[in-house]
Amino acid sequence: MPEPGGGAPGASTPGPAQPPAGGESSSGSPFASFWQGGWECSSHRRLADRRRVDVVAATRHDALAARDYRALAALGIRTVRDGLRWPLVETAPGRYDAGSWLPQLQAARETGTQVVWDLCHYGVPDDVDVWKPEFVERFAAFARWAAEVHRAETDAVPWWCPVNEISFWAWAGGDTAQFPPFATGRSFELKVQLARAALAAVDAVRDVDRRARLLWAEPIVHVVAEAPGQRDEAEGYRQAQFQAFDLLSGRLWPQVGGDETVLDVVGVNYYPQNQWVHHGDPLPLGSPRRRPLREMLAEVHGRYGRPLVVAETGTEGDARPEWLGTVAREVEAARQSGVPVWGLCWYPIADHPGWEDDRPCPNGLLSVPDTGGARAVHAELAAELGRWQRRMP
């Protein structure tokens, strides 16, 4: 994971959150399976040619959702992350077309798959300016509509991830101009605006269905200094990883409207590149300067007092089985030390074309579909998953 936008003003005081209304006790997880899979659902416009990315369509998951969910169920995965594509749904201001979402929603109902739905995975309609107050209003209305459709289509408890990776989006869209709104020097401003929108969406979905549950998905990182004089700066950048959660919980800039009850289940995203040298390269795997994931998970839990999910983890090629084992061992150790980790999600769960250049990304448990719609299973990754499912069900 590249550096999430940090270095922004505003410190917060760590401390455990109070359980949100309707939250789980420590007695058990609300998820159908500990082992989870995430369907990549990005729908932003890319930098080079401004073409809109649509990974759901590119992987044919929109047409194959029921078959895809059954394939994962056969591998012991009954809980998945999936998403709506807001730019496809809202065809004009306040006008919604459910056609791009209903096949997935109905497939989840038919197969008994528990889905955490991303409401916004980087993509916004072309007529929406994220810097304006109307962005928050439009997103809240869209979230309300989605909650109403969900309630009409299924009796399942609704699970939402309102805005995926506020921190990463703020860096990519507000610092380095790689993502919309293609800005620089405005990462914290964008982070605050995305938090406002997410909080408005929370109010909307809870108003429609008080059972609504929330899973957030934010990168966790570790940053080390190359020279002693950079230590304070590197630590400040590392601490910035908590700003999204602090905004949502009201610990940072409470005027945004955050509240501790918003932190229902805290999802953390962790990839091999999530540890790096400040102003430098990612730390190699096996480097003694890398921080154990178990310690990172314990820090997040100690700060917020909420159950955790590793909401995304994965890598490419032949390294997939080893990386799963590495993360699983750390999660097991964290759980044994008392950290309530309720799930581990391989992400993406299926190979897909790259955002920027459409290159094949061999990072899934499942392949791209063949002409008949069948996906091959990555045998080595499936075998490693099976070993860990027996050890940590």
C-alpha cells in the first residue's frame, strides 16, 4: 500500500471506544465465516486517459455473482466484501437504477452469502464535485436509497462499508493526483470531506434499518526513519494512519460530526508494502526493521477498544500462499494475546485487470472466468487456506 495521506494537523488522544448501539459483546463474532474474500469493485476514473475503471464488470462478477459466491462457499468462505458502483447507479441527480447491483444482491440472498457492501470504492458520478457540500448530501441520499433497496430485497442484517480506504483515497486523490479529484497538497482536506460523507451515510443507513452494521477498511502501516533526524517526522506520518478512524469517532475535529458508536467493527488493510522507509522504499520481507503485524493489531485494538477484521490482505503470483501463512500466523498470535480479530479477508479474491494499464493481476484465490464462466482455483493458495481453516476456523 502506498503512503496514505498524512502529516496533517490535529492530534487525538487514544483510548478505548464504547461499544456502539447494537454492537457485539466479546462472546462471539457476527460473521458467517472467519475466512473471507473481497471482490474488487473500484469504479474511479484513472489518471492516464480518464477512462472509468469498472472491476466488477471487467471480472464478470456482475454476471456471475451467484456462481462466484457458491465457488467461495465450497472453499469455506461464506462472508465476502463486495460493492455497489455509485457512478452506474445514480444515472442523474437523485435518479437511481438498481440494475447494476441487483444481480449481486439477489445472488447473495439465494446463496446465503453474507456480504459487507462498499457504498463508495473510490468512484463518484461525473457531475459530483467532492469538494462541495453537495457531495455529502448526494452520497447520503444514495446510501439511503441503497439501504431501502437492501431492506426490500432481503431480510439479512445489512453490513456496510460506507467509504473504502479514506486514508488511501486522501493520499492518492489529494496528495499525488493519481485518483480523482486529482489534487495535490489537499490530502487532509479530502480526508475530512470523505469522513463527512461517510458519517452522513451512516446516519442514512441507520435511519432506514436500525440493524445496520458497519465495517471500516483503512490501511495500517509502519514507517521507519532512514536517519535519526527524520524520526519525529516518520512517527508523525505513522500516527497519521489513525486520522480517518479519529475523524469518524469524533476524537479529531469533532465538528465534523464523528461519534464513537460509528466504530462498530474496525477493518484494517495490510499488504507487503505497508511498511516502508520514510521518503524511501518498502521494507523487504524479513527485514528486522519490519514491525510484527500482531503488534500493529494490538495497537489498533488498544486505541479503539473495538473488534477487528483484517479487511484486506493479499499479494501476487507464487508468493500468495506464503503471504497468507505469514499474515495468518500473526493474526493467530494476536488472538492468543487477547485481541479480538473476527475475520481475515483475502483481497482481491479473484484475479483482475490492473487499474492503470489493464495488465493481468494474478492475486486471487480464483482466476478470471473462462468463456463458460468457470473460474479456476489457485491450488497452492487453496491448500494453504485449508490448512489454516483447520487450525483457525
